[in-house]
Amino acid sequence: MYFQRVKTAICTLLAFIAVVATTPGIKLEQVAGAAHAYPAMLDLNGKKLANGEFTQQIEDGLLRIRITYDSAKGGRIEEKAAFQLHPQLMQKQWSWRELKDDTLQREYKVDFSFRKATARKRENGVMKEWSDQVEIEQGRSFAGFGFALALQNLRDHLVKGEAIELKAVGFNPKPKVVTVKLSWQSADRVPMSGRKLRGDHFVIRPEIPALVKVFVKLPDTHIWLTPPPAGFLRLEGPLAEPSDQIIRVDLGSGGKSGEATPVASE
């Protein structure tokens, strides 16, 4: 009888561990389909740096996203990503590359299924390469535009005051994975394209130990979403690596772009 109770307790514990290990990631709250837009990349003063094109479509059962930016100075940036939508939102692939006059300057790739990240960067005319296995939590790890999708489906929880931790795959230029905390900051007026659009302001903040902060500087990323159904409105954060220029990406590409201000301050 005693051993039966012990066996039952062990089975219950193992079942509990299994449930924790397979805890679902982000439940899809919004239907994702085809989309096409022309965002603009700007500096924080609203000066345009590049014209963009955004496409989103379902292909081979995955949501595939492609974003390109072309500058008048011969620069081109391309970001691609693929996502599984069911039974939960899960990023499968991500890549980002920068070219100057058709010459590759740097490129980053993440294969979330194989937990592998690679980087290439031209330094002093020499292309350097890095490749690492990274600690990815399926359904809880994202890169690039993946965080905009994650926020769209976590919006209701965050607006209620919850703070949610996820994993971010980044490059410096070597691949790194850091824990980030997502939170809602305010309801803002966001000036772009000659209008002041209302948007929910979210912050993605790297969680860095106090001692490490002295040596490592990882800036926050700010993303604004439209009111429900939540969609991308604006992003402010480093171009790619943490030490890069802080840029702004507006959904609207025309007209003046201005600093967002809380609705409560009006």
C-alpha cells in the first residue's frame, strides 16, 4: 500500500513536470492573413532614412513576413520571418541583412526549430562569421518583427497591467539570447502622415543583472499598436545591434512624423 502511494505520488509529480515543460506559449487571439503596407524608416527627429515595403501572407501553413527598406544612398535592408500560428504562435525562422551598393555588409539568421543562429559581418573589408547553438524556448522566443506579433496577441493581458517575460534572440554581432520583459506603458497620440493616431505604447526591456549593466548597454525597444484589432503602428529601437542608431519605423510613410505623447497629458 505504501509503495502504491509512492508510485502514485511519483506519477503525479512526473505529470506535473510534463505539464510545466509543455506549458503553451502565446495563444493566437487575432486572425492573421494577407497584408501589404509601405512603412517608412526615420531617425528620431522624423527625418526619413528609407522607404519600406511590408508583405504578409500564409504559405505552406506558415505566416510569412518580408520587410524591405531602400535608401537614396544605395542601402538596402531586408527582414524575413516565418511563424506557426496553431496551436500557438511560434516563430520558426528569422533573417535580417544589410547591403550597401549590392554588397553584403552584415547578415543574421535564426532557425528556431534547430536552435541555431548564424551571423556574418564585414569589418575592415573582411567578412567575419559566427555560428552558435542558442537556448531557444519554442513559443516563447522571438526575433525582429516577431515581437510585434507577440504583442498583438498579448495586448489584453499587458493593458491590464501584467508584465510578461519572453526570450529575445539578438546579435552583437555574435548571437545572444536575453530575457526581455514586455509591458504596457500608456495610450498615446502618435503623429504621422499628417494625423495624430491613437496607439498603445509597449516597452520591450532586456532583463540584465545590476552588475552586468555597468558593462553592457542594451536599449529598450518601443512598439505602438493600433486599438483592437491590434496592428503595428510604430517602432523605436536600435536598427539591428544594440550599439546601432536608434531608428523609428512608422506604418504611414507620408507626411510629418512626430514624437508620441500620452493621451493623459493632453
